[in-house]
Amino acid sequence: MTEEDKLLIDNIVAGMQEQKAKKIAVVDMTELEAPCRYFVICEGTSNRQVESIADTMKTFVRKNAKIKPFAIDGNENSLWIAMDYGDAIVHIFHYETRKFYDIEHLWNDAKIEYIPDL
């Protein structure tokens, strides 16, 4: 992992933890042919928490890593918010939506690091 990647991923995770995101997973896809180098996935227990995680994380990353997302989608219903940071794509799920899509297992060839809940 490059220093730039580490700065981005560490700030994404810390920003998620600010709003008590659960089951954070960092999917390292650098050895695969994938749309990006990393997925960072987490979940919230309500639509409001999902929205709060996204807002807080975006502000945290902008302030501490000086990086803004290229695109954000999913704010309409806050069941699944995706944020494109170029080398990393962030997925913030409502817990039922995450269970349904189970996207980290679509990339089961990748290295997955689960971050303990705070």
C-alpha cells in the first residue's frame, strides 16, 4: 500500500468510526483486475445513520487528507451510499441492504481486512 493509499484509507475508516459505523471492511484489490484499488465497506443501523456516516466521513477525509470524492450516489434513500475517491470506492450500507448484496464476497479473491467495531 502506498503512502497516499494509506492516508486515504486510514482517513476513510476514521471518518466512518466518528459516526459509529459497524463492520468496517477494507477490500484490497490491488492484485486483481478491478475497477479500483480498494473498497471500504461499512454499515449503519438506520437510514439516518448511513447518511450521517457519509457526511461525516466526507468532511473528515477532506479536512485531514485534502481529498474530495469524484462522485457520490445513493443519498436519495440512504440504503446504500457509494462514494468514488478514484483509488478507493466507499460503500456505506444500511445493514439489511449490505446483507442482501454481500459485495465483499463478490471479491473473495481479494485480501479483506475487517476493522474491529469501536
